[in-house]
Amino acid sequence: MAALGATLTERAQELAGRREPFVRATVVRAQHPTSAHAGDTALIHASGQIDGFVGGNCVEASVREYGLMTLSTQEPILLRVVPGEPSRLREEGAVEVSNPCLSGGAIEIFLEPWIPAPRVLVVGSTPVAAALAQLGAGVGLHMELADGGSAEPRPDDAALIVASHGRDEEPALTAALRAGVPYVALVASATRGAAVLASLDVDEEQRSRVYSPAGLRLGARTPGEIALSILAQLISERAQDRPPETAPSVAVSAAIDPVCGMTVVAVEASLHADYAGDTVYFCSEGCRRAFLADPEAYAVAP
């Protein structure tokens, strides 16, 4: 058990190092007969793949479904799986799922998502750039320093801030605008900033997206104050663009197991079979075998 825990910890560190989201599942209570025990853990990848063990196939199907849901909502949840006809009972922070394939017992699993901090690419080696890196980390942002020639902005970046004082500004700004980075800012005076923006090889709509001079007008003078004004503007803009808390950021596709009626996540990692040109998903190997033995006995949605 200790060796498995160490392996999962290393795997979690690898995923975090690659900035890949995942969910840590921990069994907090198990009532016999169950195959898992309190303290068992697993990792759920964004693909639905599960590393580790927190229960058999019947439990795993619900763990996968609600694990992916926590990645979408970015909120932890306590999952309780009990035997019985398919049903769900929701309350704040918890859900109880009844599964007819369970032979008995009950299990409670805490699902905790790990979401990479928003990446902010800061171009430059100036005092303002250094202050941005220090202050940004303190408010939960993943700050990366780069020079303008090697900066590689990505569409999923939270921001690109150019604070290089005239060095390689245009390539970084152009790359960020073309990548669709939501917040792009240039630390410069109004006059010099206008000249830099006019030289960019982008259309007017893209050019208008650059915040220059960067930051809120707070009367900032020192590098730290300037960095604070920029981060305040970034946080304000991100808050305006943030979707409502009730709306999931990622849709989780679901299917119904035709044998037992359980809801199953429609991803490659779930148990499934191809039939009549469709993919049919199952909560357990038992349901899959029963279906394949006599597919026509079960109604499959077109």
C-alpha cells in the first residue's frame, strides 16, 4: 500500500509538472462488503483514465463521472455509492449514487480536483518584470519570465505582459494576439506604446486588445507599484470574463448503461463496446458481458 501511495504521489507530481489537471480520489469510509478500504487512493485524469484503486468497476464508473465533474466545476465533492436502483441524491458538497450492480456495502470517496494555476508570461528582465513575477505568485498565478524572442504564448495562457522596455516587444505581442491570449499588456508610456502598437503586423481589432499603458491608473511609480496596478487590472478583467459559478467550464458527456440504467461518462476510459455502428457504455464488466451475450434484449438509444 505504501509503495502504491508513493507511485501515485510521483504520478501526481508528474502531472502537476506538465500542468495537466487531475483529481485525487480518497476512500474515507467503506462499509463491508466492499473491495476498497479507507485510505485507498486513485488519480483521475482529464481523459477519464484512473490510476490506483478506490473500488471495482461499479464504483469506478461513478468515480470517473463525478471526478470529471469536479474538474469542470473546480469544486471538491464527497461521493457516496450504495446498492439500489439507479438514483442520485444531491446536496451541497456531496452526492449519493445508487448502483444496482453493487452486491452490498457502501463507500464514501472524497474527490479533490487539482487545477493548474493560470499561466502568465512576462517578457523582460526589468525590475517591473521581476516585481510582476513575485507579486503574481502571491495571488495564485503561475508566472513565467521569458525574453521576447523566445516567448511562446499559448491560447490557454491567462496573460502576456511585456515589460522589456523596448527589447523584442513586437514579436511577443504579435504572437500573443495571434494565439488569442485574453489579456495582453505593454509596459510603456502612452506615446511609445502607441508607436509600438502601430508597428504590429496585426489587424486593428487585435491591436485594440493590447492594454497600453499597462495597469490601472493608480498613480504607480515604483516597479512594485506598477506591477500591482497591472495585476489588479488583470484580475479585474479575468473576473469579468469568468463564467457564472453554476455553469461548468467543460461539458461532461454522459450515456446510459442499457443493462442496469446507470449513468456512465461517455469517454474512451469507460467500459464500452461497439454495436450496430454505435458505442455503448457500461458501468461494469458484468453489464458489458450481459449486453454482448444478447444485445437485442436491451434497448439502445439511436
